[in-house]
Amino acid sequence: MAVIHRTTLSPTKLELLTTWLPTRPWYRGGEGKPELSRSGGFRLDDPQGEVGIEFMVATDTSGAEPVAYFVPLTYRGAPLGGAEDALVGTSEHGVLGRRYAYDGCHDPVLVAQLFALLDGRAEAQAQSESDTPDPTITHSSTAGPFGTVVARVSDTPEGTDLSVTGATLHLNRVLRPAGEGDTLPEGATGHVSGPWRTPKDAEVRGLFAELRTA
């Protein structure tokens, strides 16, 4: 169970993302810095209790229209070997000390738990509360169980693909409201979806990820 600490973090997560997001191929902003706010998300628990796993929705209001990004992150107390290119940055946590924040798509702990969520072996947790399930996060899969997951990660202008044997999970890095319900695109065999809030404080929901099997 992840414990949510009410403490300081310097620099903050959003400050780290302000620098990191413009380096991504799926970033939609211009040349200026993004102006970010946290507008939704959820967590998953690491079964070993070592790695923080967060799926954040961060909304950029620097352009003509707001853009909501889906940003999986992991937080570790020591560097993740072989993942130097996935490091988002480091912060000083008021309770835990130095924390290393990574693009979670490149962290095997997050990837394993995300596939476990798809096939029902993991439960979404509230983003800001300890030991509190989040029923607003829906998921399904007609494939799996996936067992031990080793994913190939591909970032493109359209999002991030996590490819495993027989399946690809596409993460919609740029989110779009999907209206009522959780309608799957044609050919999808699974999904993860949830809500976030717009700058006008309206709640919308859409697909965070969609699964396709070979």
C-alpha cells in the first residue's frame, strides 16, 4: 500500500514536467514553457512497497486551447539502472529524501502493474489518499493474464506504445474527452479510462490507454 505524505517536494512534480514535457515527441505546445496544473489521475501500488506509481493528468494552458497530457510517473529512492534517458528529474522529499522521478513507461514496475490492472490483478488507487480505491478508473481486457511483462517502449507523435508478446498497449498521451461511457475504438481488446477536470472545472473522461492484440 502506497502511503501519501503531506509534505514538501522541491522542485515539485509540475516543475519537473515543465522542463521535461517539451522534449517529448507527442508534446503539442509551442516554443514557450507550458503552464501546467494537475487535473486528474490515479495511482497503483507496487507489491514490494518500494516504488511510487502515479498516473497524472497534467493540463497545459499556455496555448490557445488547453491540452491535457497523460503522464505515468514512478518515484524511486535510488537511480533505476539503465533508465538514464527516462529520468524526468530529481526532487527533495520532506519525508523520504531524494527521489528520482522517471517516465513510468520505461519502469518495469509500473509496466507490470499497468498490465495487472488491465486483467484485474491490480486495483486503481486514489491519487492523493492512502489505501483508498478509485472506482472512477475503469478497465477491461479480453486478453491475458499477462504474467511477467517485458515491454518494448516506442514514443511517437501519437503517444506511447508498450509492446509485449501478442499485444500492444497504446497510451494516449494527449487526452480527448470521449463523451458518455467508455466506448472502445474499433479493434481494441481492452482499455483503461478515467476522468479529469478542465480549466473551467468541468469533469470529462476519456481513454487513457487502449489494448490491441495480435
